[in-house]
Amino acid sequence: MEKLLIKGGVRLKGEVAIGGSKNACLPIMAASILSGGTSAVKGVPALRDVLTLAKLLQNMGAKCEFHNSTFETDTAPLDNPEAPYGLVKTMRASVLVLGPLIARYGRARVSLPGGCAIGARPINMHLAGLKKMGAGIELEEGYVLARADRLRGARICFDIPTVTGTENLMMAAALARGETVLENSAREPEVVDLANALVTMGAGIEGAGTDIIKIEGVDGLKPLDYRVIPDRIEAATFAAASAITGGDILMKNCRPEHLDAVLIKLKEAGAEMAATPDGLRVIGDGRPRAVNITTMPYPGFPTDMQAQFMALMSVADGTSIISETVFENRFMHAPELRRMGADITLQGGLATVKGVQKLKGAQVMATDLRASASLVIAALFAEGETVIDRLYHLDRGYERMEAKLRALGAVAERIR
């Protein structure tokens, strides 16, 4: 099993190219099911989750190719509308095929999802929405069985904003009869990117990026030809790495407008930053200052940056309070950071982080995708060597991260 070895204490400096958004390309790849033809999704990172979804589409009968950051798929031969447990268990986003399958084929058999062990993430709101649109839903031996001759438009209000729920129902509604209105929708940039991709296919969608999205169903959609947005979480992770190492990093192909909540907190912590024609430059200015954060749905502080920010706050001047309101089990990185010398106390959804002046390298274990990124950030600052086990978690969301770090001056390599 591969591990990542990092020797800390190096000030990161230089340019890094931010890849396409994992959380945008996965639903857009799933949207290719809605059209029987060859679709092209550009700017797709070569990540484990991307490859898993490609395998899932192939398992259903689609023809898939991936080259030069372009994913091409021909869904015309797709004849097996089933997502088996063996593939779905490794990635929760696999559930995104449910809406497109029932919309186009009138039936779907999809395993209940897996993915990172960061808390319960049920799909009950997905299923309730599909029922309102006329689908028959049954649960059988860990699978969702869905059927509908043709979905019909409906008014659906989510109990809480749900990104994958909004995306699944938006895709389903694109081929439904009549208008669908999604209330209390997720507002993330990835939701907007999916809506934009669907519009290029011929869908009628208004309001993406607000809490009310209206979809006018059409009889058919044409294949995709679309480039996904840059990955805001990858960009924010490198921004935190620059801040903790006193670095100077220009993140190319970055959209600062997608990072407002993170950039505000980084500025409060003392980092300097400036938008450039190429992207965003972040400069670490001495020891960071302690700041408090509360994770919230977009446009609030993203839960996907909570772990990385905890690593930054572990060496800040002062005490920080980090409140996790999105997932109930997303502090699993805290014990690993403590192995490196961090002073972190957990109580329910609150973490109290007392900044220390130094961390020391240690053997640590990644427990989920963003936890692995937090350990990388801590290791870049720590004295000595850090070995991060279970590197496959990092590979789910960061493409060639160790190579990008080496280009910035870090000492980082994969080992076994």
C-alpha cells in the first residue's frame, strides 16, 4: 500500500495549476446518460473517483475513453441500468446515476452509497423527490429499485440543502414532463456548473446558484461538450499550504469568486493574497493568527476545508474554535494531528485548537479524503519526516499532489 513521505520545514514557492473540479465533473459525467450519443467532458482530473464512475458507466454498457484530461463516453449502447455495490461502495457520488437512469430508461437499480466515513449522508431526500415526480421506489437488499414510465414535473422542497440531491433531481427533471421547482436547493458552484452543462445539452434550467431552481422538462437532450470549472477545494488546500509554510504560491486556473469564505478566513489569519490574470496568489506572512470557523453550506465556509484549516490553526498564535455543522463525524483527523504535537480538544461538533509553535513529523494515517489533505499541510510545516498511510484517500480528490508539491520546492515522495 502506497504512503506519502514528506520532509517538512520548506517554504513553498512557485506556480501550481489547479485541476478540474472533482465535485463538478462527477455529476456532469453522470449527465451523459441523459443523451444517447458521444459526450466529451473536458478538464477532468485523473482521480480515483473519476475512474470509478467511468468503470460504473462501462459496467452499464457505455463506451468510455479518458485521455489528455478529456473524458469521452458513448451512452448509446448503455443497456444495463444498474449500479452494483462493488463499485458504489467506494464512492458516494455513484448515486448520481439514479436520476439520469430513471429519466432516460424508466428504471434503475442502484446500490445504496458508500464513500468516506465522515458521517451519515442518507439519500432519503433524493428518493422523496423522485416519488413526487411519479417514480415507484422500493428498497431491496441494499439496493434502490426505481421505475417510472416518464417522470412528471413537481414542486419539491428539500429539508436541508443537499448538493447531490439537488443534482440528482435536476438531472431527472431535465427529461420529465412539465416544470419542476426545487426549493431550498444547494447553491454550490458545482451545482451551477452541472446546470450550465445541462443547458448546453438543451435543458431548460433557471435559478441555479439560488435556493430556487426551475427546470422545464424536454423530450430529448443532445450529447455533452463541456469543460468543467476548476476545483475550488484543491485551490483552497494549496492556499492553506502557502499560509502554513510562509510560502508564496500562484494558483493558476483558479476562480477566487468561488473561495470567498475561505479567503476571508485566511486573510483574518494573516495571509496576503491578490487576484491575478492567471489566478490567485497567496503569501504566508509569519505565524498565522487564530481565527474561528463554522462550516456551512455554500456560500459559507466549506466542510471540505475544515480539516485543512484545522491543520493551519494547530500552529496559530492563539486558540481557535472550529464548529462542524455539516457532518457529525468529521474530526477523525484530529487524533492524527495530535500525534504530530497539535493541541486539539473535541467536544461534540466543536474542536478547540490551541496553537503550538512547532509540529514534529510522525507516522500518521489518513481516514478520509480531506483528512489526508490536512495531514499533508501539517507535514509540510512539521520538523522532520512525516509518513502518511492510506494514500488512496488523497488520490480520490487530488491529482498528482506530491508532484505539484515538489514543483513548489517541497520534499515529497510516494513510498511503499
